[in-house]
Amino acid sequence: MNNEKTGRFIADLRKEKSLTQAQLAELIHVSDKAVSRWETGRGFPDLDNMEALSEYLEVTVPELLKGERLSDSLTREDMQDITRDSFSISKEFFKRKKYVSILLGFLIGLLIISAAAVHLNSPIYVSGAGDAITVEELPDGKVMAVLGDKVSGYDIEKVTDPDTGSPLLFISCYRTRWESIRGISQSTMVMLGDKKDLGKVYYYPSPDGDELIYSGEKAGNDSGGVQTLPRLIYNGWLIIGIAASLVGLIIYFIFRKKYFAETVLKIALIPIALTLSIPLCLMGRFGEVYNAAFYLSGIVLLAAVIYVIFILLLRLRKAR
């Protein structure tokens, strides 16, 4: 296989067709720099490009490999050379494809595994006190919260009532998907403080706002209104995703006849998959407490699934 001889042959055939390097590059979906490298002997077309070149330059692949037009009667030596060169190109082509596929597969797999691990171990907040938590007064005046056996953790936020100056506690309970899968159950007791120093204790999230679960002030039931689903993520990411999707699609349609159009489309499908995954992941969850790791990892996992579906559809379309 002689790179320089094949390069001169490609250049001569191109000129016979009255094509520039840029025009030939556009026909076979490569860059004009690639054509220049082939014609100067600094590179060699791979298997896919060989087939495209043979089609547009109206020669056979063996003739491209030999760098000259072949007569109808080939010698045994010529056939052996052509076969050896073909195997050499095929081996190099598949070797390169193999390494690229392994690297991409490793990176994508690492991303999915990481997102899955974060998602499985992120808090899922229990909506409504229900069986999640009960508050009890002890004989010594202490106030204790007892978490249900299906709760694995809790968050407590202490604030001061601006009107009365008394302390307010806001409690939320959560459980992770990983603990649900493993079936782990345990009860936890949390000391809230002395009855004489404790004001109202609220549980959130709750369907009707903050749910009063204890009051040291002997006040009746009342409710606040802290519903904190990630509206910022839902609205902000959705707007960014739609904008990025539109930009990517516009670029694709402008350059759809260029050699890099398929690459542009694959990149544009990433924000499209992300945009679709956001409402699907967050739909119907506006009454839940926001946990960034849980929602973001879920969005990434769903986006990866949608993106894989898009790529499979592209390949099916290309195979037709």
C-alpha cells in the first residue's frame, strides 16, 4: 500500500471530474483537510471513505488501493497485494473504532452509574406527617419526636417567629430508594427540647402547607405554606434546554448537507433529551421538598435513556 501513489491517483481522478477538494469532501462527508492529506500522502482513507471515493470517482476499491487503473486480467501477485492492503485497512479501521467505542462506553457507563448511585442514595421526602413522625411529651418536660420505621433520616430547621419571638421548628422526614429496595426499617427518636422553651413544631411537606404537629403554646391547628419543589430547576433548566435545543436544530438545518451534520444532530439531541426529561421527572411533584441530588440525578438518568432511544432511531433511519 503506497500512500503517495494512491494520493496522486485520487487527485488525478478528482481533477478529471472537475471537482475541488472542498467539493469532493462535501460529497463523501469529510473535511477538505482530510482530502488534502490523502492526496499528499500524509494520510489514507479508511474503509468507509474508500467506498465513498470509489462511488464518486467511478473506480473500484482495489484500484484505489493500488493507486492505478487495473486491467481485466490481474496477476496472482496483484490479487495478493490488494487482499493484504484491504485487510490492513480493515484491521486499522476496526481497531480505531474499537478503542473509540470502548472509551465512549466507559465514560457513558461511569456517568450513568454515578447518577444512579446518587439517585438511589438521595433523600425522598415523605409528604405529610402521617406515620412518618409523632411527637411525645416526657414526664421530665422534654419533648421527643419519634420517627416511623419507614423513615431513615430527618431535617430540622429552627427559626424565630417574628410576631411572638418564640422558637419554631420545621421537621421533614425522608427515606432513600436504596433503603426501600433493601427493605431496611428502623425507628429513631429525636430530642426536640424542653416544653417550656419550645414553641410550635411543624412538619413539611404536607398537602395543605406546613402541618402543625406540636404546640407548646397550646395553640390550635394552623398551617403555613412552604411548598418547595425545585421550581428554579424546572423553569430555569427547561428554558435553557429549549433554547439549546432550538440552537442545535437551527445549526443542523443550516449545515445539514455538510460532512459534520450528523455530529451536530447528535449533539443537539442532548439538550432535547434533557428538556424532555425535566417535566417527565418533576411532573406532579410540586408539593415535595426540593433535594437537588435526587432530582438532578433522576433527570440525568432519564435524559440518558431518551438520548439512547434517539440514537437508535437515527441508526434505524440510516439503515433504511
